[in-house]
Amino acid sequence: MGLQGRRINLDPSLCTGCSICSLICSFSKFGIFSPRYSMIRIYYNHEFGRVESISICRQCGECVDRCPYGALRWSGSIVTVDHNLCRGCLTCVHTCKYNAFSVVDGKPYKCDLCNGEPLCAKYCVRGALYAA
Amino acid sequence: MQPKGYTGRILFIDLTKQKYVVKPLEVSIAKQFIGGSGLAAYLLWNMLNENVHPLSPDNVLVVATGPATGALAPSAGRFMVASKSPITGIWGESHAGGFFGPEIKYAGYDAIVITGRSSEPVSLIINDDEVTFYRSQHLWGLDTRTATNIILDSLGRDLHVMVIGPAGENMVKFASIMVDYYRALGRTGMGAVMGSKNLKAIAVRGSRGVEVHNPDEFTKVVEEFLYINTRGPWALPAQLSLGKYGTPNLVSLMNAIGRLPTKNHWTGYWEHADKISGEALLKYRISRGSCFSCMIMCKHITMVGGGKYAGTVTGGPEYESLVSLGSNLLIDNAEAVIYMNQLCNLYGLDTISTGKVISFLFECYERGLVSEEELRGLKPTWGNEETAIELIKMITYRQGIGNVLAEGVARAARIIGRGSEYYALHVKGLEVSAQDPRAHKSVGVTWATSVRGADHLRSLTTVDELGYRDIAIERFGAEMANEVCNRLSEGYKGVVVKDQEDLFALVDSVIMCKYGTMWPPMYYFDFIARLLYPLTGIEEFSNVKHLREAAERIVNLKRCFNLREGIGKEYETIPKRFTSEPMPTGPAKGHVCNLEPMLKEYYLYRRWDYNTGLPYGETLEELGLNFVLVELEKRYSLPRRGNGGSS
């Protein structure tokens, strides 16, 4: 798929804060709509209309080294979670510099680039999100 | 089976006792009234009666969401509040976008029902199942922005807040509620109802999500939503107008068809319109924003960087505000209009009503109907921005003549007297919105029959306004299309308005935005049916006929709410200016609005009696509104189609 080094990027000047990326993410992963379940969270300042910060995995791999149970691993250039091995210690969540994990029912979840076709980028009609 | 989409829970809050209780939302009610506006109508019909004063503790404030709220559906961030309106004394409702509505759903409620009155200023902090009555003496008197910031900074930035400003606290009859800084629940004075309950703000945070009945089917709906907005026929027009300019784009369009209210609706054409047009406002834009789950994205933030009004930062101004505070007052300084828009937002005033009461005073002054003594040195002359700004402050704090204007234009005219009633432009007490029935005939019947007064959001039609022939053929048939598409003709406008009112009743209950349904006309009943069934799993919702019937039921219920208050056909008219004063200038020059034939047609299609304005008994029975019929018959003898009905 040619996914080497790919991750989700945001151009904050194009983002309008509509939350559609978070909605499609939580829907595709958990079948429900809730930005808090999403693996991409954009913190938007509605007073001045600016992106304040963004929580999204940069596929840096720091969590892979720290996981005591080997549940996080590289698949190509993407870090994935094996929930069969995960015991819910959440070391990865505390390790992550980018606040990229979301925790659902005690288990960590993270961006896996939707098997190469990230839905958040597809649904971003402004083109603020892109995989590169 | 519990339907999805809904949370199935309604939160009842008693401010007097500072107690709350959660009750289930019955499935049969959801089927009949859908949610949002329909659900609020059902709740208010049962909880209120004609003796309740709008500003008394007995009045009920409903904050409602619909089944689509919080999901990935077109503009599904919207929610509504409803109550008995302090400005009209009848049905009051107001809708807003932003991010507050979904948060209510995520906290686990379809609606919040607020009764009673707190003995001291209080705010409601709702955290999933936990409701806190938060003492708010420190927030009382603050403007909406400061109050929002204090709540967010002290209780968490991930809360979403709706708050009133000083106008709501002082119970200005057209006070608004501000949501997420710049989204306004503007019309019908819902802010005054909150103020009367000593309720400063509601803040919500929810950790749940909206579940879907059939995720696979719903994925198709979501794909269709994306397709319509990126590759559909309306995608590019929507982005080039609403997307690029927001609603201010309408200023030049409306001026071109002679429908831009100017000088207290004296005419519909203004030679300086380009100074407050979408193009003129572009240079003040600092951000392009959007509401929750919206692909049109028409919400912009504006800043004035220099000059007299430097430092003004505000959402909008939207078309209605630009007209009410700009062309309507002959103020051609865009910076002044942006500043006035900010003032209204901070004080919590409805920009439409504020502009119209100020223009009313300007016109009274021009015609010598108010004395210098009453004005205490004010110079309310056309185009005088300093006076307009001063008046906004005086209305908010009820000082001098502002105290009279704060009662709304209908009561103000009654207080001032001397024939000023002619210049008080309102229907059923609500100030007219920024349309003109002389240049767009169907607006006449829209205003006259709208359940909350002169209002553009219950049934304003764009098929005739912009002449969409294809859509006219699709919805009304080829025979009617030519007449329907002519905005300067009265032909078939009763039917068109009835159809649009049904659509909007549904849209307001689902809840979606008027952008996407009013303009561009992307979604109609069939799309809503395709959306609602996989979302909720309620089989009836897949049937367009059922949805149309539900929409009619909601329209009838709200009308019966007004009938119970004694507001019937005699109030269903429009100000004389539009029926007897021919348009003096512009493209629609010479036109007046001939209301009666349209009204007659509208009543016919609504299955209401034209002579009395009452619904036929059979109409209510067919819609399953027997409980309404029983109560109305205590007051009226409802006509039957068999005896005396003309249809």
C-alpha cells in the first residue's frame, strides 16, 4: 500500500471545527457517534475560531517500546494494538506525548489509518486533514 | 424495543425545589412527534395552560434535541428551546446550531424540561447523570462572553454552554440565549424566560454516544451525505455562496430582487447595499467556522482591526442582523453594524427584534410621533449609528425610552400611541424578519400563519423566490410550476407555503438545519425517511407518508397551542404597510401583497375552516390529536366538515 511514514496531518488554517472527522472515526471503529470515543480529537476555540490543539497518532512508536506485554507493535509503518495481548495497564496512554489514545472500556485504542484509507481525511470536505 | 438514535430519557428539573428527575421518553410519543420541536410541542401542550404567564415560575422551558442530533447527519448539531413566549404570549421556539445540542444527547437526554424559579441566580451544570445547581451570583450581570469564559475556565473547557446576558436578566421581551459564544437562540424572548427563572446558564458535558439501529445501512446514508455535499449539483453553489460569504451573501441577492428591507421596511431596495454585502464583509473575516457535523460551513467570525470600533470580535453578522441593524436603519458603515451585532450578542438581545424596535423609533421620530421630552436628548435620525448603539444599551438596561422599546414593538406602539401602531411592524407581537411580502408574495402567508409570529423560519419558501423550475415540477407538478416559480404572483402560494411548513416542521423535529432544506434545496422528505429509519429502527419513519402526517400533526398541535391562548384567525394578517403601501422603489416597485387569496388556499390545504380559522374536528381526529380536540372544545365549538365546511 505504500504506507511508509504515513500519518494523519492537519492544516489548521483550513479546519472549521465541524467534528465530522471524529464522528466518522468513532462510527467506523465502535458503531456509535461520539467525539470522545474518536481517535482523532481536535480542540477548537469557538471564541476566535482557531484550532488550539489536536490529538492524533504520529506513528512515532514510543508506545511500542514501553508496552510491557508486547501488545503494541509495528505493522509496516503503522503502530497497532493487539487487544488479545493487552491487559489494560494503560502504560501506552501515559507514555504518549500526543495524547493520541482513546480509552474505551479500559482498553486503549489508536489510529490505524483505516487500512490505508483514512476515513477522517476522506470526510474532511475542506481538505484540512490528509494522510502523508 | 427501545429505538436507537434517541436516548429515551427526559430530564425534568424543578428550580424552585432544586430537584431533578429522569423520566422515560415513550416510544409512541417519539413515533408521533419525532423529537425537537414536535416533542416540545407535546410536552408544552400538556404542561401549560392558558392561565400561565410567560414570565411566571409556572412557565416551562423545554430544551430539546431530535433523533439526528449528535449523529453524523446533515447539520445535526442543532437543538431548540421552546416555551410560552414573553413577547407574543403564544408558542415560542428558537433553534440554534453549534455544539450544545449533541452534548445533551451524549449526556444521555433527549430533552431537558425546566420548571419553577430559583430564589437566587443559579446555573445548571449537567455531567452525564449528575446535575449540579451551581450558585451564580458571580455570573449575574455579566455579558455572555465573559460568563461563558468563566464557566469554561472554572469548570472545564470541554463543557458547552448556553447563557443569557443582562438583557435576559432584565427580562427584555426579546432577549436571546447565546450558545457557544455566537450561536443565538434569538427569537421569541427565550432569554427572558431563563432570566425570569433566575437561571443564568446551562452547561453540559456528556461521555456517551449516539447509537444507530443499522450501522451498515446508515453508512450508506453518510456516504450519500458526503456525495451530496462534494459532488452533488448543489455542492458548488453552496460553497460559492454560503461557504464563501455566509448568509451576508444574501444582501446583494435580495437587493437585486427588491426584497432588502430598508428604512423600517419602507422599501425593498437600497443603493448602499454593497457597503454591507458579503463582499464588503470579507475583509473583516478572521475565521471560517461551522456548526457540528455540517459540510456547508457558513459560520464566520469577524473582527474589526482599526478605527472607532477596533477590537470588535463577533460571530456573523448574519443576513438578518445585517439588514435589521444596517439597511433597515440606513446605517451603511459595516464596522458599526458589526459592532452593534457584537453588542446584541454580548447583552443577549435578538438582533432582528432589536433592529426593528430601533427602526420603529426612528420612523416615529421622523413623523413627529415621539416628543423630545420622551427621548431625553437622543437624536433618532436615519443612519445615526451613535443613537442606535446608545439605544441597544438603553433597551438592555431598560433606561428611558429603552424601557418602552424593551417591551417589543407591539406593546411599545400601544404605549406611545398617536397612530404609531401603523409603523410597528409585527405579526402576533413578533417583529417582522428581513423579507418583504411585496417583492416575494408568499412571505405574506408565511408571516401571517407562522406559529410564532412574523417569522421566516417556519415556512419561508425559496422555490418561488429563486425560481427553481425543476424542483417546482418535482414537488407540485408541471401544471403549477410556472405560477409557483413567479415570486411576484400570488398563485399557488398557499400550497407552496403549506408544503414548506410541513417540511420545516419535520426538519425542526429531526433536527436539521434550514441550510440544506430551505436553501440549497438538497434534502426533502425522501432523504429524511432514508436517514431516520436506519438511525432509529422505527419502521414508520421509512414511510414518507407517515413523516408527512407527523409533520402535519406537529403544525396542527402548535397552532392549537395558540388557539388555546385565544390567538386565532383575526391575528393572522400582516402589517398594513405591506398590503396597502405599494413598494416605492426598486425592482418590485408598485407591488403590494394581496394576502387573502393565498391565505384562503393555505387554509383549504391545511384542512382548516377559512371562516373561523379553526381546524375541522375531523382534521384533528385524523391526525390522532384527540386529546387536543377534547381540550379545545371547552373553548370553541370546532366546525365539522359536514356542517358548514366549505371544502
